[in-house]
Amino acid sequence: DVVMTQFPLSLPVTLGQPASISCRSSRNLAHSDGNTYLHWFHQRPGQSPRRLIYKVSKRDSGVPDRFSGSGSGTDFTLKISRVEAEDVGTYYCLQGTYWPTFGQGTKVEIK
Amino acid sequence: EVQMVESGGGLVQPGGSLRLSCAASGFLVTNMYMNWVRQAPGKGLEWVSIIYLGGDTYYAESVKGRFTISRDNSKNTVYLQMDLLRSDDTAVYYCASDGDPNNAGYWGRGTRVTVSS
């Protein structure tokens, strides 16, 4: 299976400040159809995951524009331009180019 | 509105069986890729199984030969038959769907499965 490695695993953040999470794949995620199937999810404690970003950089409906995704090949990044209190929780990257695999998760908490 | 409601979880002994259900509304299960994803207590997410639009099915190596995904178009419901359950199958099982394969834009609230004697 493709191994997805996220860092950091824990991210204390200050409200109003930016935050960044990285995700590295053990294989190139560019598909032969021209798409790169790298997606980002947010999960609050006790809740189901919610997808924020799909295909590297496309924001899901209703997702604030302070969230953005970038990257290519094996290296990807999720950025939050200004962290708000509701952004706490765990963030996961998911690759869907091969059998789907998630990163280990990055726990975001307020300092 | 796309909605999925899982049911069928519970406590089962090692070696036992359970059948999970995912009742969908707001869309047809034949028009979406339907998936089961699980999360062990305090752990991350693991993709378990997929049923494609045409009915092809795929499984994680950890459940292959023990779990079976299926769908009942008349009930607009997807199932996960889980046999030969082990303690490491203990998890919350989520039903997830998307218009693309290997993706999960929509999630249910999950059903908890505990395998213990």
C-alpha cells in the first residue's frame, strides 16, 4: 500500500495565525487520467470526518476560503490562513490514486 | 440532501458475525461509489471496502476473505457482512460515498463495532 506520512503530528496554533500541514506519499500520486487524487479531511472529536479539499486544491462546498491545498507528485500541503477556534481537531490526507490510504492525522489545538 | 445512516453495530465475540447497513437518501446507491471506512478507538482512518457503480467490489487486505460488501438497489442500502471477526476489527464503521472512486465527499455518522469476549 501507498504510505502517507503527515507532519507535524501535533500542531499548537494561535488564533488568527496561519497553520500548515504537510503530507508526503511513498508513490507519485499523479494518475494517468491527468488528475492527482489527494484529498484533505477534518475530524472533530466525536464527529465524522468532513472533506475540505479534493484533488489537491479544490475546496468543497461550504468550506471557508481560509483553507487551501497545494502540491504535486509526492508532496502536498494544507494551509489555514488564519486559524479560528472551530478549526481544532484532527486533519487527515487521503490518497485515492491507488488503494485509498490515509495519513496518520495531525492534531490541531489552540495554544 | 445526501444522507447516509449506518446501523447494525454492537458487541460480538471473536469469530462471530455482524451485518452493517448503510441506508441512503437523497441519491441512489447505484449512482455513487459506496465505501466503508473504519476508525479503531483513538486511532486513524482505514479504508475497508468499496463497491463500484457497476457492482465490482474491493477490499483492504486486512479484511479480504472475511468481509463482503453488497447493495440492495430496491432498498437503496449498502451492506457490510463481517464474518470471522477479530479483536482488531473493533472500530467505528463509517459509510462514505462519492461520485468518484476512492473518494469520500459524504459520510454517515458511523456505527460502533466491538469484538470482545
